[in-house]
Amino acid sequence: DAGVIQSPRHEVTEMGQEVTLRCKPISGHDYLFWYRQTMMRGLELLIYFNNNVPIDDSGMPEDRFSAKMPNASFSTLKIQPSEPRDSAVYFCASNIAARDSGNTIYFGEGSWLTVV
Amino acid sequence: AQKITQTQPGMFVQEKEAVTLDCTYDTSDPSYGLFWYKQPSSGEMIFLIYQGSYDQQNATEGRYSLNFQKARKSANLVISASQLGDSAMYFCAMREVRSYIPTFGRGTSLIVHP
């Protein structure tokens, strides 16, 4: 089975530009998480969805960040306008809550964002 | 309040020896799950092992075992017979059933040397 798929893997952009990160969760998973990883702050949960509905976005740093999940197989995290301090690895992860084995949260390979 | 604490920023172990990575957690939820992930230098997060709060036995997955001490709120990862490929960051995480939000520790960097 395909895992969580993220794109792009690497993105270098100039300050002020819009950045869109994409995620395809594992088919059948009903939870989707967006994390940000930096050396200073570690892994931070930005937002998570359940059945395509945003449940908790308290981790979104500011209004420049937005996330959508228009359907069960696709989610985006958008930063507009981007700033150098947004440079980080952004992970998407998914999970199914219905089964014991689904307690595992599966991560994508991450999107490495550099804002210059 | 920090819910997951990994007190060892870095650990060194010789190849073929066992190593224990510490993790303590804080929760008042009686139902929760504990996870360990490995992050090699390539960056991906690899699931290693899971322990449920009601599981009676310690979880094991190949060379990985989780030393679960519920009363002490401790969930240490034990890697037996370390291999050079085990060199990576290791993250402990917890998810409480009531909130469902997975919380991660700051990680422990493990270096396995020949």
C-alpha cells in the first residue's frame, strides 16, 4: 500500500511568496495531521482533520498559515506570504482510529521548506 | 506543560550492544497510547513500536522493545544488538484518547559506533 505522499519534497522560495504544500493520506485513514519540525521547537502540531473537518488549528502560528482538506484523499497547507522563519520541515501524517493496529500514525517523507 | 520528556539529548552505543532511550510522560487520562519513532538523517519518520495504556505486556517488535512502567509513567525504548543503521533521532510520543492529539518529545540522538 502507498504511504502518506507529500509534495514537494523540497521547496526554496523567496520571502513574500506563497507556498503550498500538498498531502495525500493513506486511503481509508480518517485523521490527518500537519506538523512542523524545527531545531528550536521540535515537532509541533499545526492542525488536524477528522473526516475532512478541521478539528483543532490552535497550533497554526498565525493568519499567514491556512490548511484545507477538500476531500478524503487530499490536503493542503498554505503559507502566504512566506517568511524566513517559516523555514522548516513540514510533515503530513494520517491515521485511522477504528482499529487497534490503526493507532499507528503514519508520516509522509516531509516537505523541506527554505524561505530566503 | 510538557507531556513527553526525553532527558537524553544524545546517546552513544557500541555496535551489537543494547541501549535504552528514556521517555517519561504526563497524563491524567487513563486511556492513552505511547509510540516511538525513528528519524534517520534522510528525514522520514519511521514508526517503531506502540504500547497501549491497558496492555498488560510490554510491546516488542524485532530488536525493539518498550519497557512500560505505568506507575512511573515511563516508556523507555530498548534496542537490542545495536546496528550502525540505528544511528538516528528517536522520538517518543503519546496520544490521549480524550484529546486524540499526538504529542512528541524533543527526541534523543543515538549514535552507534563500530
